[in-house]
Amino acid sequence: MNKQLYSLILFFVFLQNGISQGERGSVSIVTKKEKNGTTRALLVGISNYITEGLKLGYAHKDALLFKDYLKKVELIPDENISTLIDGDALSINILDGLKKIMDQTQSGDIAYIYFAGHGDVVDDLKGKQGFLLAADANNRQEYYGTNGVVSLKFINEVVDNITSKGGKVILILDACHSGFLFQEGSKKNQETLNDNFIKSTKFLSCGPDQVSIESAELEQGYFTYYLILGLMGAADQTEVDGQIKYFELELFLDKNVTGETNQKQTPVVWNQKSTSIFRAINAKDKTVALNSIKKTSVLKKAFAARGINDNSAEVSTPATEMNPIVQDFNALLKKGDYHGTANSAYELFSQARKNQTVDAKTINKMQYTLVKALSTDAQILINDYIGGAEALPSGKTFLDFAKQLEICLDVLDKDAFDRDRFLTSKLFLEAYSIIRNLNFSNYKIAEQKLLEALKLQPRAAYIHNALGLLYNESENYKKSFSHYATAQKLIPSWALPLNNIAVNYTDLFQYENAKEKYFEALKLNGNKSVLYSNIGVVFNLEGKYQKAEEYFKKSLEFNPNNIRSLKELGNLNKMKGNIKQSKEWYAKAIEIDTSGTFRDYGLSDYLEDFSVDRTKAEDLLKRAIKENPHYSNVYSDYADFIKNETSGEENLKVADSLYRVAIQNNPYNEWAYAGRGWLFHQLKNDGQANESFLEGIRINPRKPFAYYYYADFQDRVLAEPKNAEKNYLKAIKKDQYYIPAYEALIKLYNKSKQQDKAVKLLQKLLRTNPNSLDFQNLLGDTYFSADNLDKAISCYKKVIELDATYAKAYGNLAYSLLQKKDFGQAKDYFVLANKYDPYKNKLTQFTDLLLIESRAKIKNNELHQAQLILETAYNVESDIAAGYALNEVYYLENETEKAKIFLEKIIKANEVKFWEVKLFELGIKIASDADDSALGTLYYNKLGTVTTNKTKIDQIVQALYLNQIGKTKESKNLLKNLNPLLLNEENLKLKYSEKTIQKIKTLLQ
């Protein structure tokens, strides 16, 4: 059942934005009887559609040019022509104009119906249905239950009614503008138009499989322009008898339009008898028409000379001639004061209608102008929803617009043709405000409203889609799938239901089915930013991070502010251990949505990584609750914060109350049960904690998270590894890609020395997922825990080969190589680990480990090995600790000059506070070996400025200095009075070079 969009041009009635008492532009159609009956016209020209994708170039100018023709050539009085241009051409105004011309046309009258704009034909569940698209139409082919369209069925009824009374209908359809987004639209369009309106005269701009072409040079459509010339007399070329016959018009249009468009557009003229006379012409009009061939300026100047100053549909009347009520009404509309106050436009209209303070015609104009003002924003919002907009407003906005439609229903006549559509839209907006607010407790009310709307408009696909969403949130997936499928059948070209079906599959962890539906939706010109983001989510859940990243970035190409893609890129990099990149993505998201983003990041991580103080964090949480009072997660987030960041039984009771609100707002919030379980544990009530975890599983039996949370509690608190293992495995059974459960399970196996079990499971997973970064990394962790370093290193290197940005592997690889004593490679990988995650992989952590290794080497008198280790450490982090240790080794290795230069370097390059004593004592030892008394005195004097009674100078170092400056006797006495154990050669070797030790021995002789 394909639905193809076509474009039409018909001319209808103009309803001006403001209201005046003057007759020009009035919707009311005056029936001024002429000798041969009255001719009336309904003109519509829509270029500037409310929905961006429908916009045209010159349709409105075609309508206005045809209005000039009717007034100045056919001499139809202005009051018999009603015109709707762009924003005034709403469906309700078009329908009203059609009804009025139908009601007022009598035997012998002629009715022109001329529409410039888009149309569409859809093959729905009841067969082929055609529509004209009003200014408020959506571009997703949702035409049931929404405003924005006029059905061809209704126009046929208008034609049948007029002709049954003896009137004549002339339809002029400039059809199928090129560039409209639905392919094959022109063929469906023209076929349907040919099948309709058989009791009327029809002028169609093109045949099936063609499009209607506009001319930038003429600033008109070719068809409308040449039709006017033909009607004025240029078509009188066959019999040249001063009369235009239908076949002559067809020949003229075929010659000029087909010729100008290079055979791309062939107009159609249809009448029951082609030789019939359409109208008589006068020579003056014919001359103007012939002179205007390809020169639109001639035609426009000729019309202007007959009293037309411009083509604007706006009609102004001096304010002094206007009724004060109308003046006030227009002023209130201009200010946007539509309703809700005692002096609003609605109140003024209601009083005028009740007290009859203005005439019926003005009441009519006020009525439809107010309805337009009240309903346009609501229709735009519904169109945005249908179009799959990424950022819909809050539920309050939906409710506010529903209120405006409620007022429209009060303003409209009880028999208004569009009344059911307004009621349908109102019910939808009221229901969606509940869904949008995630007000779970009122979902039953929302369901009732949507089902009521379906009774009014059973073919309204957007209502079915909303019900699908409601049932998805309620986890009634059977009903959700059913309504999404119905919406998709009703509008096979609409991508949103397919997207939502894919969301259902994602929620059910059926990832292949989800991707299939997302890619189908992409083929239907769905919102690419949203769809690419959703596809990225699925790949991310599968652990296919490179593919996920590719789709998130594609999403951002279409919308750089797609907040979900920004946050998901943050999550993805966080999963890979690339915290620096994660923070950068989240920082971009925070600029757009602070409160929502910090919640998604994770409270504790957010507070730490973004250095958010408790006061600010609490303010953000309170603001989130204020903005989303029905949203379950904001309450469980706040409860987490209180539980983790505060203490005291009273505070924990507050946290418990917040968890309970979270569960009440959404009983499927699985974390609320788990968070409450951990709260009970904090209150030393593990029995109640256990019950809370189990309740979470009972309510969410299909969700892996509930089992995972409970297993974590069993492992960490209850010390029940067997039961924890069972629940981790249950989580994995629910979602075979649930990585946190695998990580916890492997950690459990490794901790309990069951590495063989872990290896067996991971190798099985890697046979079906050979490129899984997570499984490969976990296998490395398992080998590492079993001291099988070669295999661990091999696994980690494999991870990096698959994805060089999987940062967890760099740290793991560095520590494995460190265990292998491969300090150079370990350093290289740790530097990379630090680059990706400078918060977890601090360089000082690595250098500290190297310092420990170096001390062991020094103790074993492996000074050269110690030097290599310390040089590695200093290359990683040129801090004072590594610098001092390395310089001490240079000194111990008797590299006196090297030690002397390096000491000066590290003192200049570092903040040496707390290290002064060690550095200056080392300087004295180096100066002693270098026989540099000046240098020794320099460091000794510096040492004297930083030592106190509590930090005395090392007596051996003092003895070395005394000896250096010639006080040998004092030096010897000082050494001889020391504890002999301190002068043991083995002890001396740990702190002094061979040169220094020899000097000490000499002094002791």
C-alpha cells in the first residue's frame, strides 16, 4: 500500500490576519446576481508552508495573478472573490470557503476553484484517498485526525452539490511541483485528479509522471501564466472568431507550456465537449495577451493600468472607519493575548457574539481569525511530533496548546466541518503531555484519551503511534507493536513508527531486529540524526564501539546539537576507558542540557570528574525534580546523592522516601529497588535490603539489570559467590551483550581462583564475537590474574590492534609489562593510558611502582639496572621523587660530574619544598666526591636554613663537609662518636658511593 505525494495548484479564499469592516478580503461571499448568473471564485496560493520541507517558490504569486485576471478581465466583483494566501490558507479556512461557495451557488452561477500548492494521494487501509495540503499540513502523510488537509472526497461533494443545483464548476489545478519529497507523487496525483471531479471543467497543469515547473524568470508557474494568456484571447488561434473553445485552450497550452518546459510538462484540459465555447473575448484583452507572451511585465502593467496597484492580498481600512471592538480585537491578536485574561481576544469575541455588538459578517471573520491564532501553534507542534523532531517541548507546552484547542471548540460552530479534527488533536495533546512528562501514574488517563481520539479518527496514524509509545513505557510490548504496526500500515512512507518498532526491539534486547527496522526507516527519509543515533546505541549495546562511534558522528553531521549522540559518545568512551574524550563529549552535552546530562554521566563520576561541589550538585538535582516532577529517575538520582554524600539516619530516611516516590512514579525503575536495597544495607538491615532487590526482579523479570544489581549485592555484601554467579548468568541470559554482567562474573571467577572457568566462557564468546574488545580484554585480565603474563600481554595487544582507542588495554598492558620487568615498553603504554585517562592512570602511580623496583635493585647492588628503571620513571614523570632517586644512583655509581649537573637541573625545574634536606645532603656528598669545597659550602649553608631541632643534619654528611673545608679533626671525632652499626660497610653501600665510603674509612683510621 504505497502512499505517494503529489502537488496541486487550486485557488481558494483569502482570510486576512487582522479583521476590518471593509469588504475586501472578506471570507463571506456576496451573491451579486449578474444577467447570466453570478460568478464566484475561491483562490488559494500556498508557497510558504508551515512545514519547511513543503515550501514552494511562486504558488502564491500564481493565485494573486489569477485574481487580477478574474477582476480585470472577467470583471468579477471583488466581493465575489475570496482569497487565501500562505499562512491564511489553513485547512479550516479552506473548508469554510468551500462550504460557503457551495451553499451560495445557485442555478446558472459559475464557481471557480483554483488551488496553488501541494496535494497528496495515499493508499490506506480503505483504498486510494486524495488530499489537498493546506498551509498547516505535515510532510509525513498523516492526514487523518489532524488539521492541514482538505480531502478530494469533500471537494467532489462540493462539485456534485453545485452542479446538481444547475451551477457550473471550473477547477484549475496547477499540479505536481517539482522537488516535492515523495517520489511517484505526480503520477498518483494526476491519475487521481483525472478520476475525480467528472462533473466539472478541469484544467490540469501536467499529465501523469510529470511535474509542474516554475519559472524564475517569470516568477510564476508556466501553466498558470499561459493559462491566463490563453483565456484572455491568445488561444484564439484556430478559428479566430473571438471565442475561446476548450480544444483551443488545450492546443495553446500544449504549444507554450510543453515547449517552454522542453516536453517535461503537458497540460490537460477536460470538458465533456471539447468544441464547446469557454468564453468570448475582446480584442483589447487579446492584444495584451499576445504582447505578453514570455513578457510577464506587459501583463502585470496592463493589470496595473486597470486599477491594480499591487498583488497583495492584504486589505487595509483606516482605523477611524473600523468598529472599536474590531480594533481592540486586532490589537489583542497582535500582542498574542489570545485567552486566559478578562481582556483577551477570546473574551472580547465571546462578548461580541453574545451581545451582538457587531454584525454577523464581522463575527464570522473574528471567529475564524481567532481559531487560526489559537490552533496554528498546536498544529505546528503536532506536525513536529509527526515529523520525528529531536527536541520536543515539555509536557506543559502540549497541555497549553490543548487548552487553546479546547477554546477553538468553544469558538467554532457546532456543525463545523473540522470539529472532530480539533477534538482529536486536543485529546492527543492532553494525552501526550502525560507521556512527555513520564507521568506514569496518569498513563491510564492518557490511554483513555488516545482511545477516545481513535474512535473519532480510527485512521489517525499519529494516534496509534502515541499509543505505541505509551504501551512501550508501560512495558506492554504486545500492544505497543500492534499500534506501531497499524500506524506503519496506514502510512507506509512514515519513518517514525518503524523507528519506534526498532526501539521496542532494542528494549527487548533483540538487536538485529532493531537494526533492520532502523535501516528501513532510513530509506523512508526519516530523521537521519535521530536514526543514526539510535543505530549507534544498538551497536554500543553490542559492544561494537567503532561502529557505534561511526553512527553517532554521522548523527552529529545532520545535527551537531543532537544531545543523545553527544552523551552516547561520552558513554561509549567511558566504557572504553577513554575518560578524557568522554569528558569532552559530555562537556558539549552539558552546554545544551546541564541537568539531564549530569544525571546520565553518573552522579559520583560527575561530581569527581567535573569537580562539582555538593551544593551545586544538590541544586541541579532539585532543579531536575522541579522541571520533571513526574519523572521517576530524578527522585532515585536524588536519593542516591543523599545516600552517598550525607550521613545520619534522618538523611537516610529522606533518601528512602525519595526511592519510594521513584517507584510510585514508575514501578519499572529497576535501579530504585537496588538503590533502596543498598540504603537498607547502610541502615544495617540486610534482610530488608535482600527483599528490595528481589522485589526489583519480581517487577522486572525480563531485565538483566535487576539480576545484575542483586548479584552484585550477593557478591559484595552477602558473600554468596554461588548465588551471585547464578544471577550474573541470568542477567547474561536476558541480554547476551550485557557487558557489566560479564565483567562482574569474570572478576568473581578470578577472585575465587576459577580462572579456567573464566577462560572457557570467554573463549566460547570470542568464537562467535572474535572482534569483541571487551571479551578480549577480560580474557587478558583472567590470564593476568593467573600470572600468565605472556598470554595476558597477547590479549591486550590484540585489543589495541582492533581499536587503538580502547584505553583500558593500555593500562593493563603497561602493568603486565611491568611485571615482566620490561620497563621501557611498560612506560610507553602507560603514557598512552595516561593520555586517555589521566584521572585513573596518574603518571605518579606508575613512577611510584618504578621507584619501588629501583630500590630493590639498589639493595641488591644492581645499580645500573636501577639507573635504567629510574631514567624510565623520570621520562614518564619528571617529578622531584624520580629526579632525586635517579640522581642518587648517579652518585652511587661514582658518576660525580653527571650527578653534580643533574642535581642543579632538578632543583631548578621542581618545587623542592619538603625535599630540601635530602637534596642538599646529596649535594654535599656529591661535592665531597668532586673535591669541590665551594659547592659543598653552598649546599651546607642552604641546609642550615631548612634544618631545625627536629630535622638535624645527617652526622656522616656533616663529617664529610667538615673534612672538605679542612676541619679534619672535628670530622674524625664526629664519626668516631657515631653508632658503629651506622658505619657498617653494607649499610654505607646503600647511601654512599665508593669514593665517599673510602673517605669515611680514611677518617676512621
